Amino acid sequence: ITNWNTVTDVGGDFNLSTGIFTAPRDGFFVVSFNITIDSGPVQDNSKIETIIESDNINGNIQAFRSIDSFPGKEYGTASTYIGSGCNAIFNLKKGNTIRFKVFHSLGQDGTVFKKEKVLYLGSGSDSGKYNTISVYEL
């Protein structure tokens, strides 16, 4: 997911155009990712998966995934907004990266997201936007 808007990025460690966070130093980072897909048809027995992925495989989870499923309805396909999110703590070394992905089988265009994509880095504020990334160093 690319082309985010910044609310706060204290260290300038997030590349808005690529959607990649680069750790400024060794440490543990709390990462949160939330996304909402525009209203559209949701197929029976479909799913949405949000993924936070790190390039550090030593002493760290490489990818954290959250899956939300939508069981079949008795009257067919529904049309609605769908949201998903995940949170994890990553053990990163200076220069390690974090990227964000979404996979789904909803039956709608997953590239169109509701409202803007907003990044929060090192900020305690949240103005309630639909699509957010937050990265906090512990």
C-alpha cells in the first residue's frame, strides 16, 4: 500500500510513496495497521487479510497477519464497507524495514479505499481516520 499522507513522522522514517518504514536504530517497535475498503459486494465465504511484514528474520516475527472472514448469507452477496487491522511488536535492527499489505477474496476492487490513508509515527493522537499506520518505539 503506497502514497500515504503524514500526520506525524517525527524522525522521517516512513517513505510515503513506497509505504515502507525503516527503523532508525535497534529496538522494539509497536506497529498498528488498519484499513477500510470502499463499499461494494462481499461474496459469500470470503476473507480479508491485513499483513505487517518485516525484512528481519532473526529473533523476530517476519510477518504478522490478521484474517477476517465473512461466512455465507442465506440470501446471497451483501454490499458493505469492510475493515480489518492488525497490531504487533517487532524486534528491528537499524535499517530493517516494515511494509504493509492487504489480500482479500471479497469480490470487489481492493485498490479503492475509503477516505484518505494516514500515517502516525511517534504521535499519540488519532483523529479517527479510516486507514492508518502507527509505529511507536518502545
